Amino acid sequence: MHTLLVVLLVIVSIGLIGVVLLQSGKSAGLSGAISGGAEQLFGKQKARGLDLVLHRVTIVLSVLFFVLTIAVAYFQL
């Protein structure tokens, strides 16, 4: 059981890294972070298309990551 959970944790970890790297940046470098960062942070812009799918997959994979991490720690004892 422990080995299966560790293998699933590795697969989810690699998938989470890949999905995060595929997402587009929210600002245009350092100048975007200084001048337009607040506008993007508090604006009403919503993710659409591929960005929305990647955002939702990131949430699901991150929840799976935390659940599997706790399960691995629990079954290790």
C-alpha cells in the first residue's frame, strides 16, 4: 500500500510541476509587477480557455498532492 501511494505521489508531483510550467505568467516582467500588478490583482479579468483548464487542473492536482502526502506519512508508520 505504501509503495502504491508513493508511486502515485511521484506521478501527481510531476504532473503538478508540468501544469504549473504550462500556465502563462500573470505579469509582464518586473515593470508589470511594479506598475500594473495591482490592476491585474484587483481587476475583473477571468481566465478563459486553456488558462481556465490549467487553473482547475492545478487545483485538483494540488489537493491530490496534499492528500497523498498525508496518506504516505500515515501508512509509513
